[in-house]
Amino acid sequence: MPLVLNVVKKKALVISPCRHNIGGMKWFLTYCCVVIFALSGGSAFAQFIPPGASQFSPPPPAPPPPPKTEVPAIPKMDALPQRSYAPIAPQKSFGERVTKCLDEGAAAGLGPNERATYSRNCATR
């Protein structure tokens, strides 16, 4: 029989032969393992890093706000259509536009052939 150290009331160490309590030790070890797992396992689940990402990469940006949904105006059956009678700005003639484009080309430092091409493209816009 193995010898076990016991503490007596007089606080002296006594070696006495006795049986070990294996069932109690198994329960105690199981309890310690559960406590250690509960204390250390919780933080590991919170640190999920997606594949291909680094722990130092910045968090993704916030999603954009949803688009505004507006109800279109429904025309009335008896209402007359609204017309705008504002005067339209008079358009310049083609000759006036070519002259203006030739002046712009000369101010930009274009040569005579380049000015002709530029004025043709500019006046037809």
C-alpha cells in the first residue's frame, strides 16, 4: 500500500497508509478541465478571421444607405397639361459659331490646317 501524507490536528505531517479516492480525483479533474475550457474557449470563437484576410486589415466599410423610393406623381383625369411658355434663347447661326471656333483655335496656337479641322468639329456640336 502506498503511503499518503496527512495533516493532523497538531499540524504535523504524518505518513499513513490509506486507499486513494480515484472517483473523486476523476470528478475533480473533469471539473478543472471544464472550467479551463470555459475561461479560455470563449475568446477564441470571437476572433474569427475570414480566409485571405489579415488580423491587421481594416474593417469593411459600412453598407451604403438604401435608395429612396418616391411615388411618381399621378396626373388627374380632368386637369389640363402644364405648358411652359418661357422664351427660348435664340441660337447663333452656323457662320457665327464657325467664326467663334476659329478665334478659339487661333488663341490656342493652332496652325491654319488644324484650325480648319477644329472649327468644323466645334461648330457642329
